[in-house]
Amino acid sequence: MARAKHSISVPRPSQRDRERDLGAGVVKPPRRVFEIIEFFEQLNEPATVSDIVQATGIPQSSTSMLLQTLERMGYLCWNPDDRTYMPSLRLHMLGGWVHDITLPRSNLRLAMQELSKRTGLSVVLGQRTGRYVQYAHVVFASNERDDDVPIGVVRPLVGTGLGYSLLAAMPDEEVRRLAIASLAMQEQPPFIHSVEQIMTMVAQARRAGYVYSTRLQNRNKASFSFNLGMAGTAWHDERPEGSRESSRESSLLSIAIAGKRRIVQDRLPDIIAAVHAVTQECLPDVRIDIDPHRPIEPI
């Protein structure tokens, strides 16, 4: 049966999103391979060569050769009936051992899916890369993705709620260095004027164990973020010797539940309940202890 034609809807970078600087020595073919993989991750369904060309801008001849190579290597599956490709389970399993070391008893992907299902909002996994947070993975709340953040883009740590949940897990000295560098590069939002202001926001995030952000998002957006390595009200609690290394790795990761500001604000009690329930069910390595009766103060 022929595949019905439909428009491809994937998120587009906003003015605040940027591609990670790969430097002058970047090689095109590997970059294009991962652009195709990220496209499938955002689309969440099989795609034709034309779909991929339309979304990525990679020339059709190069796209066809790359897809055929990945299919022959077993990383993509080809359906001759509707002429579509999709990722294979072999591709999905690559790098799984890193997750197993970082969160050995947890299922991060399932947790993100459950958080999205229970809140009706998009869920973003952020990882620290230098003085930036990169959107490493996104579970989209709907097929209308024009307002969502693309997978793979970066923002300054001091310019997003996810960033402050990551900064809260770092020593003050390191936070101060990052703040000074960001201010020097003029990477902070316009309402942030000093290192001390950044340090105050980080201290608030530590006390609360989460970051509720209404000013650091795109216009009319909000997010609720928590760190995976040091979540909860006790950000510097003692951990068993064997778990300290994985805690350091997971503290480089945070989750944000994000959407339109009005909707996030209305659903805050549901978000907190979902975070508690899903971490217990899917993320036993993560400690969450947010008082649902305390007022949720935005950062």
C-alpha cells in the first residue's frame, strides 16, 4: 500500500537556540549521518528520502547514499512497499551501557514518556556541555511541534531553566566562573545583570530542589526542571561509596517539563505529583522530595 503524503512537522530553532560550535575541522558525512538520526528521533515515524531531504536540507543524492549505507550496516530498516526508512533496534541499543552506568536501576526514556503522558506537556532531557546545556532528547507532547525545541541545539546554562537545575549541582566556585564567562560573552538574558544575581538564582534552585522558570523560556513559555544526580531538597546529601561516580555523571543531566506558560502554571500540582510518582516508578536512582503544599516560586 502506498504511503499517504503528509507534511513533515519537526521543531525549528528559535532565535535563542543555536547549533553547537563544532569548530573548523568538522567532517560533513558523519555530521549528516547524525542529522538524519536526530530527524528520525524528532519525527517518531518512518520517512522517505524526500521527507528527509525536505527536513534536513541534505542533497538528495547524498541522502540516498547515506540511507542505503546505514541500512546495509543494519542501523536502518527499509520498507520497499512504501519506500520508507526507520531506525533499527541495533541503532537504539548503541550507547545503552552509558545509561546503565549513569542510572543503573532506572529507565530514563520510559520516565520521560510517562511524564509527558501524565502532564500533557513536552519533556526535555538537558545535558551539560561546557557553559551550555544541550537538548539531548525530547519527548514531544503532540505532533504540532513548531513551538517545541529541536533535539541537539544548545543554550547558555545561565539562560534557561534547565541550565539552572544543572548549575545548582555544581560547586559555587565553578558556577561563578561560568557566570563570569557568560556575562563577558553577553550570553545571559537581558534581565540578568550580574554574577551575584546568577548566584542568587542558583541558591534558590538548591533550596527548592527544582527550577520553575517563566522568564528564561521563549515568549509565553514556562518549564519545571529538576536535576537527575542531585534532585530533591538535600542537594549535598551523603551517598554510598559505590554510587558517587554515577551521581557525578547523572548530575550533568536534568529534565524539564515544558509548554505554554498558562498551561504549565495551571498544571503545576499535576506536574509535581507526576514527578514524584514517575521517579519512584522509573527513576529509583533519583531522589525527589518536593513539598506539594509549599508555594512554587518562579526563578
